[in-house]
Amino acid sequence: MGNNIPSVNYGVHTTTAVEAFRAVMQGYLDGNMTLDEMIAEAEDYYLRQVGEQ
């Protein structure tokens, strides 16, 4: 199942992408948000950090 996940290269922003998921992961693990909400929050965080929003 997990073997079908394609790799993603964020280039110079790879660390920022990882930080985005780390920033919101605890809310998901605590049951405060769904997986979809966590991903949306991580995307928003990422975009704010790289200045695209």
C-alpha cells in the first residue's frame, strides 16, 4: 500500500516542507484535526514560509 506513494522533490524548500508537517503533526496525533485538515494546514504553513501566499 505505502509503496505506491511517489517521491516528491521540493528542491531548496525540502526542509521547509518537512518543517510544515512537523508543525501540524501533533494536532493530528492528538485527534484535534482530520488527516485532510492536517495536510491543508501543512500546505498553508509551507506556502507562508516560502512566500507564495
